Amino acid sequence: MSPSPSVIVIGAGLAGTEAAWQIAMAGLDVGLIEMRPTRPSPAHHTGEFAELVCSNSFGAQSGDRASGLLKEELRSLNSIVINTADKFAVPAGGALAVDRSHFSKALTEKLSSNPRIHIQRKELNKLPPPNQTTVIATGPLTSKKLAEDLKGFTGIEECHFFDAASPIIEGESIDMSKAFLASRYDKGEADYINCPMNKEQYLAFREELINGETAELKEFDRNSAKFFEGCLPIEELARRGEDTMRYGPLKPIGLWDTRWGDLNDKENRHSKRPHAIVQLRKEDINGKLWNLVGFQTNLKWKEQKRIIRMIPGLENSDFVRFGVMHRNTFLESPQLLQPTLQFIKRPKLLAAGQITGTEGYTAAVAGGWLAGTNAALIALGEKPIRFPSSTMIGGLINFISDPNTGRQGKGNFQPMPPNFGLMPELSKRVPNKRERYRAYQTRALKDLSNAFQRHQDELSIAIYAENETQ
């Protein structure tokens, strides 16, 4: 590491990777500290930067979807993570999914070869001193000692929820005489493998999920275990009601196998539509590995193999990775952070990514971009920026930094994914939902362009002044 980096970034996940790159692009030396692989995490499998854990999908591409708009904003901001995701995209209908191995390796190589990014592989047990500009981007799996130090600094008990990852199986082991390729509502290419179930098969499958043996939570606090609603284990969904899975990841609507006959024949469509459908999404460009969509689970591995093999087409499936469960830590951000992602009590300390209470890969990247950019501005002696609330980034960051958020009771603040409800209403009412969301997109990108141009002008002046003094 550089003897005295201008900024330190702790954690090389999605947020830390983006933050470190933006700081380096501002012409500053940045020390990037990552504990893996020296100290492994409960969920990661490699020491690569920006390793994806729960899924390989960044969500919808279309700008009339919240996650799609957020990605468009990040592309306009020259996000290295989203640009790399685009480069290693795999077919996934209307979503941006990536070959996660190539994606992480490319980002690791890119950062490792940048002369301004100085990497240390070690576990950090406490925060750097207050005079050091620092971005903490340790994610939901922050190590115990650093979490304790952070808790001591904030004076607030950390929040947590339990998260789980889906199993991955080999594509060659899927019986395509029972499964079929299609995307829901025929959006994009036929990028998903679909395994249909009749009612009898579905009910038997649900019964086994409910009664399947789950893994112990080990060091996790069993009495306070709670799940994030956007990433529930499949067995938890099964417990919530007979049809809960059929209205979630096993929804049969919008999927049709041409072997069933004419979709336009209404009588045929209703008589032959499956009771439920399990979907699998590509993990790699060549389609050798497939991820079970929505099948996050805490079942024991032997139970996963037994129960998943009840799904038609997956009777002989070979597992590359079983699902795992881990505790995710996040801050009571509304009480701690400014909309610039600076800590109220320590302006030279910033936070980014899932530890701030944003949910999803793209949101983590957005927080990394903002925290990294503001850390660079602070180190250059400039005023940090905040995004307009009319942008998806601004709406999301404003939510997690609003002191009125989650005040219904202690510990009620929960992670928030990007959504249009975070943005202010349009000046003119647009009744049609899709047209309304497109109007949000147009306004957001226009306002972001104006704000970003001002930022670029200010940063260029600051970098020039810094260089002149050296």
C-alpha cells in the first residue's frame, strides 16, 4: 500500500470496487483493504473483487423498471462495475445477468493493474483514525471485530437480517424432455429453463420443503432471526401458504411450451397450463451452469439434493453449489448518515453498499460510486455532492439518510431496494403506469446529466489545483 493514501476503502465488494475506482479516476492514491482470501467470509467462495453471492442477476434492464433506471444512471456516470457487467452479460430475458466468474476476475485484474490503487489483503479490526478519509464498504458480512468497533463508534446496535443463496446445477443434467426454454411473456430470447409441475407434484414438493431439515444458524442469534422480504428462503415461502410460491418464483403465468399446443386456443391454454413452474437462469455465457431462480435456501445439503430432484426435469440434476445462509449486517443509517453518505459524527468517514441498508447489487454499486466520489472530493478539499431526489440514486440515498425513516420503533429500519416510490411525483399526472415510469426515467436522466456535468467541472478544477501544488 502507498505510505499515505489519500483515501482508504475497506472492502472490495461491489461498493468498494466502485468506490476505489472512482477515487483513482479522480487522480488520488487509494488504499483498498480486503480480508479475503486471508480471512474467508461465510458466503464467498473466492478472493476475487466484487464476487456475486446470492444471484448473478443485476435485475431488470428496462428504464421503466426501477433497477433498470438505476443502471442507466450508473452507465451515464461511467460506473466500472456496470460497464463490466455489460461486457460479461449472459442471456436472461429482460434482465442483466452476468458470467459471475469472468465478471469478478475482470474487475480484480482492472483494479490490481491500476497504479493508484494499492491493495492489502488483511482483516481490519478497527476503523482508521478520524483524520483519515475512509470509505467503509464491508457489506452485509462485515467481520465481527470491525463490526464491534463500528458499533462502539456509532453507539447503536447493528441491525441484521438473514439472507440465503440459491443452488447451482449443471445444465447437462437437466432433462429437457420435461423442461423447456422460454422467457416470461416471451420478452427477449428464450433464456430460462422452465420445469412445469402439476398440482399433485407441486403439493408434494411444498410438503417436503416445509418439513425438510434445515441447517443450524451456528453463531447467529436464533432468537432474533428475521428475513429480508425480497430474498426469502424458498422453504419460508412454502410455509406462508399453499399458493405463496405460485404467486412468487414458481408463477406459471406467461410461460408456455409449444409442445402443449396452441397458446391462442383459450380452452387449450387453460386446460394445459401447469399448476406451477420452476425457472432456472444461466450462470455462465455457455449455459453450462444454471441457477434456480428464487430458490435461496437454508435446507441441509442432502435435503436440497433430495427435494430439488422432485422437480420434473431435475430428477438427475448434478449440483455445483448448494444453497447457503448467512447473517447480513446493516447500519441504522437514517440516524447516522448524511445524503452524501458521510457519517454525521465523522464527516471524513463514509459508508457505501449493503451495510447502509440499500438492497440489491445495483444499489450497492450506486452507493459505492457516490461514497468514492465524495471521498475524493473531501480529500481534494472540495464540497461533497448529493444527487437530486428526482434520480433513482438520489431517491434511494435520501431514503436511507432521512432521520424520519424507520422511526416507528427501535430496529424497524429495514433494507430498501430501488423503487419508483422513492422519487417525487411528476408535475403532471400520468395515469398509465408504464408511461409514468418512462416519464420518471426521462426526468431522472435529464436532472442527473445536469448535476453530473457540474460535478465534473468542479472535480476537474480540483484535480488541476492538486497537481499544481505537487
